[in-house]
Amino acid sequence: MLVPAPALSSAEAVSFVVVLAGTAGDPGAVAAEQAAALGFTVDYLYRSALTGYAADLTPPALAALRADPRVVALEADRPLSRTEVTPLGIDRIDADLSVTAGIDGADNPRVDVDVAVLDTGIDQDHPDLNVAGGVKCAKEDGEAPRSGYGDVLGHGTHAAGIIGALDDGEGVVGVAPGARLWAVRVLNDKGGGTTKELICGVDWVTATRLDADPGNDIEIANLSLGGFHTVNGRRMPGDDGQCGHIDGDLLHQAICRSVEAGVTYVVAAGNDTANADYYTPAAYDEVITVSALADTDGRPGGLGGPPSCRDDGDDTLANFSNYGPDVDLIAPGVCILSTVPPDGRVPNSSPGYGVLTGTSFAAPHVAGAAALWLAGHPGARPAQVRQALVDAGSSDWDASEDLDGIKEPLLDVEPF
């Protein structure tokens, strides 16, 4: 017979799982008897996977159960949390060490910055993204017209997750968790577009800075897109040094005006193993241009082996990445895990998450970093943002395969 335990406050009780011997009898009856005798309440009764129950036990009740031959095991309840993956790119740029990012699995506080993603749109229903709104500028090509700024291809949603996926204990986490994301759909559902659609997006972003509502001001625009700059069918350098007023580049003029209005532009260098000087908008001096690092273990040293999805060397310039003096920073861009729409258009993806490669996914690491820095320096000018990111960059990567001989800084946000 059990000796009743003396009454103690519930504050002294600790949650335990109690396992009963197979010969103890009906677990419900035994649990009820022990609970009545020792003064606790049964939380859960187990009959199938285990035989026993869970309850909050005071030290005397725990001692009594340990002495009861019907009890074969007692284990303190262990905390569990939802599973959130810190992608290797986040680890490599030390976003997990940023005080502003505050990556700890708790969705609070969110980074208080507005970032536009000029791309294929963003899946506005993705539970890991804080999508504030958006606009459609894209024209469909060979597909039925689709209204809205939602994303079905996955390119824009993937970039968005790198920038600001929520730190909520689920899925993945972005560089600037919870940043407000604005979907500016300038590419169609095949990933194509033209200058007029992109200018439409740049114009819309700029308008947020010039209207009467200070609450919608977009501070950063991510452009994971571009192409070779051609004049009369010939490839030409993409920056005339005068914001497009000499060579008549209207996209350049639009971006310069947007930068003047206070928007920091982050642009992918391109994936043609070519000099980014011939690639727009990457060549523009007014933007932050980003090349792609191949990183396989989230740490320096080049010891991680080849990436899972490619054959690049660890900690080297990705063998597809554009290069040249127009590149301001390098950031992870190979085999990057991030958010995607759930319909499976992204190869080798699970619902809501997938792996993609390209400077398109290096740039949003920098856009997220810009958001972190601006969160602590509201109102800073785009040139100040770029200088801060460059100054904080690391040289801890292998530039031996960089064809221009210029070792651009590797993005590092630990100081932010």
C-alpha cells in the first residue's frame, strides 16, 4: 500500500513520465490509485506505445513511486521545439551571431525594415514569410495572364526566404528574420521579362519613398536578375559613368533616381562566367553587386568538400559566377536552401522549401544584411549602407579561381 505523500505546493512539482510494469494491471486503474494516494493529477494516460502516464510530481510523490514495484521507469519531461533549419549560407555569413537578427527560434522581434524583391513574385501564403504587399508589372509569355504578385515559379520566393524567413522555429530562417517583404513581380511565370517591366517595378518602389505615407517606405530592393548590356546588337560596358545619360540607358536613369530617393539596390552579378561590367544592372556603380561563393559547411577553411548539388570547391568563387571590378561583395550562392511555393516547380524540393543555385541567391544574403544594418542605422543613405557592408566583410575565402584577381570582401554580418 502506498503511503500518502505530504501536501506540497504545485510549484515544487516536476513533470514526469511514469512507466508501469506489464504485470501492474490496468494502467488507468493503477494511475488513478497512485494519483489519489500521492496527491497529483494524471495529465496523459498511455496504453499502447507505452504503459503508464504523465503527471507533475512533487519530490515525496516521486520518491514513493520509485519505491513502488509496479513502476519500472520514471523520466523527467523534456522540452521539445519545432524544427527550424539554419541554412549553411546563414551560418557562413554569421547571421546567426548577429544581435539584430537575434536568431533563437522565437518569432520576436522581427527586423523592422522593408525590402522589395523584384522578381517572379513571392508566394504570399507561405507561412515562413512576412509578405506586406506588392504589385504586378510582369507580362505573361505564352501562358494565360495571371493577376497579382504571387509566385508560381519559385525564384522570387526563394530569394525572399533568404532575406527574411521567419525565426519561428519552423522551416528555415533568413538573414533578417521577419523583415517586411514586398513582392514586385517583374518577371513572368517562365522567369522572363524586359526592361519596361523592370522599370515599372523600380518606379513603384521609388513611389513608396515619395508619397505621403512614411509607413510604406521601401529601404532595400533585391534584383536577382539582369542580362548582357547591348547597344545596336553589340555587348558594351553597362555603366557610362553618368547614370545612363550618355548612353541613353533608361533603366540606369531610373535606378539612379530611386537610389537618390533613398533605396539601396542589391543586384546579382550574373551567372555567365563573364565580366559583370558588361551585365546590367550589375555594372551600375550605384548598386551593390554580388558574386557567388561556393560553401559546403558553413565555415571557412575550404575543408567542406564539394557541394551536394555541384562540383565547385568549398570556399571558392562559384564556377558560373560573374566577376570583375564592379563586384562589391561575395556571398553564398551554391546549393542554397530556402522557401519555395508548395507546387513542386522547383526541382528536388519538398513542399514549401527547396535548394537553388546562382548569384540570384547570393544577392539576397546581402539584401538581408543591408536590412540588419539599416535596422540599426535608420535613414542612412545607400552609399553608406554599401560602405558598411564592404567594411565589415571578411577575406577568409579562396580567391585562387577568381578570374579578375580581385578578392572582393565576403559578407559578414556578425557585427550588425
